Amino acid sequence: SIGSTRIPGMVALVVNKDGIVYEKAFGLMDTANSKPMTTDAIFRLASMTKAITSAAVMQLVEAGKVNLDAPVGDYLPALANNEVFTAFNLADGTYTGRPAEHSMTVRQLLTHTSGLGYTFTSDILNKAMGSVPGGRATALPLLFEPGTQWHYGESTRVLGELVEAVSGQELYAYMEVMLLAPLGMTDTSYDIPATKNARVVTVHRSNGTALVEVPNPAGEITSPHNGDGGLSGTASDYAQFIRLFLNAGAVDGSGQLLAPATVAMMGESNTGAVKVSLMRSTNTLTSENFPLGAGVDTYGLGFQRTEAGLPDMRSTGALAWAGIYNTEFWIDPQQQIGAVLLMQYLPFYDADAIAVLQGFEKRIYQ
């Protein structure tokens, strides 16, 4: 039970192609005010934004406006002519680089095989960017030759910029019209209006020993409109996005938002022999090492793909990702179900959060 963990509160949900089959709130959404968690609570989804951005990119691929295997520089000229690190001195931050043999492609951004990373997943980027406000991995050489390795990072932020460049629309404006509104995801947005402030869960952060609550600001709660993070929303809203993949690209009256062939392609391994790598965190107050399935799983277009299903767990071919505040989801096309488990605390991949995730998963499949 949640009472035996340090998790302040959570919402757990199970969905099939027709709708929600289980949804329950546990614990508190605001511990200082002893406010019980509710199923309509709004969570910072962080990197669960990435799958939605990836779906937006695939709509543009379907429309013939983006080629998956074209260089990213074709759409974002500033990102042409990448370099790759050849040496990096962690002591003083000096480095050498060489021109990349191949340009990073849209597909490589969708699969995190582009060579971009984050400061919390790379000692090199942590040293090079850690003290730079608003620093970007795209301003530095790539961690490796595109397509040769998997590394979690800024790739999906670039995809958000690509959506804007190709569609001519601001990212959220595009998402709202093309995905969120048709799916009825009315509580999912980057900027939470003041009228919904009371439904927003507070974030807890670890100080190394205990979790410390960060009160929510009053009024509107805003976030940068980035492709790799920033959306907030409810479990039931995200269930609608999951249903899109259980229903071959159309939900209820949404119209065909993605072609069935696109949904299938997004769920296939798109990384060849390259497996998901274990990310060693540079800051254990932010994240523990992740993800489960490293060394075995591959990546689809926007999702980690389970390559070895276990009894009482998600099937081979299941698709998943997460957000840094321990928000998790998976889609199991074989069993025709999906699940959402939303928490709101750091560090990511905390032992308690993973124990709850796996316990929840086992109960569903049993």
C-alpha cells in the first residue's frame, strides 16, 4: 500500500480500447494542506509530453511534409552539419570534435539515436552545460555518430521545433487542434489556468534523506511549450491518447488522427540492432539510473518497446515511456490494454515508485 512508501499520492488507471476500466486516487495531492488526491488531479507530465509530440510529427509525415529519413537540417537549417565529440576532458571541459559522417535524421530523433543527450544523463553534457542557463545539447557536438547508440535526451525538443517549422504553428496550437481537442483531452495543456489551480498536485523533491514539498504558485501555472516536456494533464486525458494506439488511430468521434499503418510503424522497433541503454544519472536527487529493460528493449517512434514480455507483466511489443516526476504509462497492443500511473516527486526511478509501478502492473495482468 502507499502508506508503507514515501510516495505522497498517486492516481492509477487502466484503459482498454473502449474506455477506462479502473481509476483510483491514493494519498494526498497537497500534503501541507492534507488535501486528498482526486482522480481529476492535474499532474506535470514532463516527458510523457514526448509521445504526443512524436504523434504530431507522424501526422506531418503522413501529410507528406516530413520525411523520416531526411536530415533534420532539411527542416531546421541551424541543425545541419553536426559535429561528434572525439575527446572530452571531464576535469576542465575542453574537448575536440569531428564532422559527423551522417546527418542526424528525423527517425533518429524519434528513437533517441541522434547523439543528443541531457545534462542528467551524460557526464559530458553535465560538465559542458551544467552551469549554462538554458543551455542546449544542440549547441555542442553529438555524443556519438547518429544511429549508432541510444541515449535519452533533447531529441524530442528538436522535434517540437520541427513541428513548428513545418506546420507554421506554435507547438501547443498545433497539438490542440490536431490531437488534444479531437481526443477530448481538455485538461491537457502547457499553461494551467487559474480556474484549475486547485486541482494541480504539488511536487516533492528529495533533499537526500526526506521528500520536501514545493507549494504550487498561485494563479496560472505556466510552462515552456517544449516538445520534450511541459504538458500537464490528468490520468483520464492521457488514457484517451493511449486509446488512439489501441484503436488504430481513431477514438470515438475524433476522426482518423493517425493512419492504422502509422500506428503500427510507431510500435515496431525502429532502431535495428541498437538497444535502449542504461542511463547513468549525473544527479541522484533528480534521477536514479533508468530505464527498466535497458540492454534488451528497442525503441519505436516515440516509445520504448518491450522486447521480452514476462508472465504477469506487459507483453512483448508493449510501448511505454515516463516523466521525470515518476509519471508512467504503457500501451499493450497484444492484450489490448493500457495503464497510467501518476506520481509527482523526485528522484525519477525512485525505488518506491518502481516497486509501486511493478506491483500495479502485476495486479493488472493477474
